[in-house]
Amino acid sequence: MNKPRGTTGPTTEQGKRVASRNAAKHNCTSKSLIVKGENPDDFAALLHSLTREYQPETEMQQTTVMEAARAAWDLARVNREFDKSQQALYDSEENMRQWTTEQHAECERMLRYRTRAERAYARALQAVEHLRKLRLQAEQRAYWEKFNDTRLAQADRRIALSAMRASQTVERVPKEPRAPKEKEGDRHPLPWPEPLIPLSQAIEIRVLDGLISAAVHPSAQEMRQQADVAAPGAPVLRRFEFPDGIPAEYAWVNQPGVSRSGIVWTQSFETVQAWRAHVDREAAGGTGRFLAVKETPTP
């Protein structure tokens, strides 16, 4: 006669989940996300709060935030069970020196569980704070890139405006009064027409984080090309603008010999040859800065 088969336990998934918790005493080592007595909505709210705070974008970042939520959830669970264990131990014996070996072992075991949960939480917190740092750095880079692009665009507009003003100034140069009409026999042929049209150059000096930069229009090379085809006695005007203030290296703009109109400082050269000699002295200085008309570079 066949013997009746023994009980094999629950066969349904729900029954298996219930049976798996039969031996659970404190759930500190449970692999389940939600255990008996916990509300799944509370975990969902925790995950939503961390997601809104750290704003993960990639799948890896979302996993990091999920691990942080899990670590915080597990730590809260262990702290609850630790408090229950301590309460039960002190209820049974207020003087811990009178505890039995089993009671001391229970206290040490719960301390280990809590220490492990705290370390896991600390690692997860460090990971999500690194995400926050990377996001803030990316936002700062984007801000400064946009800020610098805006400043460069503004500088280009100012240079273009200065060049336009310089050209308008050239057009407003009054003509010299005509000399009395000479007789045909007294007239001498002139190699260049009069009046001489001056060359002009717009220079903007900026100061950013203690560094001095200059935007020049037209450039020195382009000015030399214009000087090559200009009349030998043509004058040259250099117009300076200092939107960020006048640095110490350019204090000479307030000296006699440099005219000022509003925020514009004008440096004048009587002839193209005088301008060439001056820019040669600036190049010989090796400092890259502009000099006063009578200033000589330091050897």
C-alpha cells in the first residue's frame, strides 16, 4: 500500500510569498523591497522625491538614484527593528550587565545590521551627490559659454560701431580753405590730391579677471596695407575705448596730447611715417600693449 505523500507546502505564488516570511523575525536581512508592515506608496514617494532632487537623465543615473532610495528605505527599516530590539531587551532587563549571553548576542547582531545599512546608505548618498555635482558643473559651463558668447557679440557690435563712427569722423574733416587761384604759369603739379584723407583705427581695451585684451579694427596688418597706398603725408587717428575702465598700463590716455570726447580717446599722428615709427616702437617693446605717442618701450 502506498504511503500518503507528505505536505509539500503552498503551491500558489501568494502562498509562497507568505511562507517565505514565516521565519522572519526582524527583516534586517530581507531581500524584498517591501516587507510586512511597510507601505509601497511610501517608497514610491521617497523615490519620486530623490528623482526630483537629483534629476537623473541617463539610465545609469536613474539606477544610481534608485539604489539611493533603496539604501535609505533599508536604513529606515533597520533603525525601526533596532529600536524594537533595544526596547525588548531593556524591558526584559533594565541593567544590561545582567543580560544573558543570548541577549548580548542579540544586541551585537542588531548593531551589525545597522552599521551595514548605514555604510550602504553613505555610499549611495556619495554617488547621488556626485550626480548633483556633475549637473551643476554642466549648468555652470553652459551659463559661462552663453555669457562669453554674448560678450563677444557685444564686443563685435561695439567695434563695428566704432569703425562706423571713425569713418563718419573722417567724412566730417573740414577741407582746407582754397588758396587764391594761381596763374597758369605759377601752378606747380602736385603728386597727390588734396586734402589728405586720414586713416583711422578703432581699438577696444577689455579687462576680464585681471587680464587685458584688445580688439582692433582694422588690424595692424590691414592698416599697414592701407598705409602703403596712402599719401605720404596722410595723418592717422587711433580711437581707444575702455568699457571696463582704464587699466594702469593705459594711464597715459589722460595725459596731454591725447584728446578725449565722452568715452572715446583719440591718438593722432601727423603723418603715416610717424605712425609707422610708433607701431615699430610698440612691436619692439614685446609687451603687446599700445604706447603713448612720446613713450618709448622699456628695453
